[in-house]
Amino acid sequence: MEHSGSLYTDLSVYYDGFCHEVDYAAQAEFAERAFACFGHSEGRACMDLACGTGQLLAQMGARGFTLSGLDNSAEMLAATAVRCPDAELVLCDLASFSFTSRFDVITCFLYSLHYSHPVAAIRETLIRAYQALKPGGVIMFDLVDCQGITPHNDVITRLEQDGAHFTFQSGWRYSGEGEELALHVSICRDDVNDTQRWTDRHVMTATTIADVNKLMEAAGFEVTILERDFTALRQWDEQSFNVVMVGQKALADEEL
Ligand SMILES: C[S@@+](CC[C@H](N)C(=O)[O-])C[C@H]1O[C@@H](n2cnc3c(N)ncnc32)[C@H](O)[C@@H]1O
């Protein structure tokens, strides 16, 4: 049976299965090391933008960070609330948040900044993130350069769960021009009686590492670009298309 549905609303119950191969512990360890290396604020208040079901937040909490999360899906935030009962959660778009509290570290992984669409929205998100950081605080997020997107980059994972076999597939489609990057997602669930298949499509933003670097600098950040390798902090080799952007807010900057 074929269905369409949104992974982050009606299919949110499958999200953790979809991401079962994502190593959130490694991401959190990376984030903690990058914060120790580039951050100069004294606290450990962490905001995860597009926090999904809270898997990274849970790992950050285990490392002694206090937790806040933002997402525009009530269903995803409901899952975060169960996983991280002490987290402060905000239902909001990536390009329109404004917080009263300030953070030492802001994360946004699994390429979620690309959900800020179009590029003007990414600019807005970065400006707001800068305002939301304490002086000496750090933002970090992963990014794919649209020049590196090939038609054959789909990720396929499989999982046995509750007597059913799941196949999850996702991949970006980029026409080669413009700001629109399409994410195609499918979930196939087989059990002895039935096969069900859901498909979903998200509009994301196509951009380049160089352009986001400029947006970060314009927002006020001092930028470091690292390889997207969560096992190590490695300077970007200027060849690869998948990176982690790290932005520092100067210690001297006054609170707004
Ligand atoms: C690929 S998931 C990543 C979730 C989480 N960061 C993780 O690593 O598991 C993308 C998340 O972004 C959220 N999202 C998509 N567009 C958004 C927007 N414009 N504003 C806020 N959240 C958004 C979705 O609801 C979803 O939870």
C-alpha cells in the first residue's frame, strides 16, 4: 500500500528508526570538544535548533549541559519532552526565534540548518543565533555544499522492529541551480501480512560553504570550518563538500 505523509508529523513515530545509525553520542562528544576548543563562556547552557526527537539533547544532558530545544513540529517536540523531561522546548521556526535566556552553545546537526529556506532565512537564523549566544559562546552546524550533491547519494538503512522489516531511504535532489534542494524520503514496512510504503519530500536550501561563511561573518561570528568527521576536530581541507561550521561570538561583545 502506498501513502504519502510527513516524516516529522504523522510519521514521527518512525523517526528514531530512520536515524538508528546516527551516532548521537559521537556528535555530542564532538560538540563538547568543539565547545571546549572554541568557546570562552563559562556556562553549559545548550540550545539545539531543529532538535527533532531530542536524541542529541539527551547526549548533551549526559555531559552536564542544561538543555533547550527548538523545532517547528509539535510531534517531534513531544518525543523530545519524553526523552528529555527537564529540557526547555520551543515550538518555532528556525528563522523566527527570539529567546529571553542566552546560551553557551547552539547546535544544529543532521544538516538541519538547510531547513531554513531560502538563503535569506538562513541569514535570519544566523543573526538570531548570534543574538541568542552569550559573549564567548559558539554555534556549530553541519552543512553540505550544493556543488557536491550528486544524483546517487541516497542513504539506505534497514531495521527489524516489532516483527516488521523496515527500509528507510533518503536522498537530496538538486537541479544544479537555484536555492531549492529537495530531500526525498521513503519508509517501507514489511510484515507477514502486508507491505506499506510512505513517501515524503522536504524543501531545503541549496547553498555553498563560501556563502554561509560570508553570512556567518556578516552576523558577527568568527568562523572556523571543520571536516564533517565527528570522531575528530579536523580543519576543512577545502576539497570536501560536507563540513561543520563553527562560529564564535567574541567575548567582548555586549549582551544585547
Ligand atoms: C533531519 S531532522 C533532524 C533532527 C535532529 N537535529 C536530529 O539530528 O535528529 C530535521 C528537524 O528539523 C525540523 N524542522 C524542519 N524545518 C524546520 C523549520 N523551518 N524550523 C524549525 N524546525 C524545522 C523537523 O521538524 C525535524 O525535527
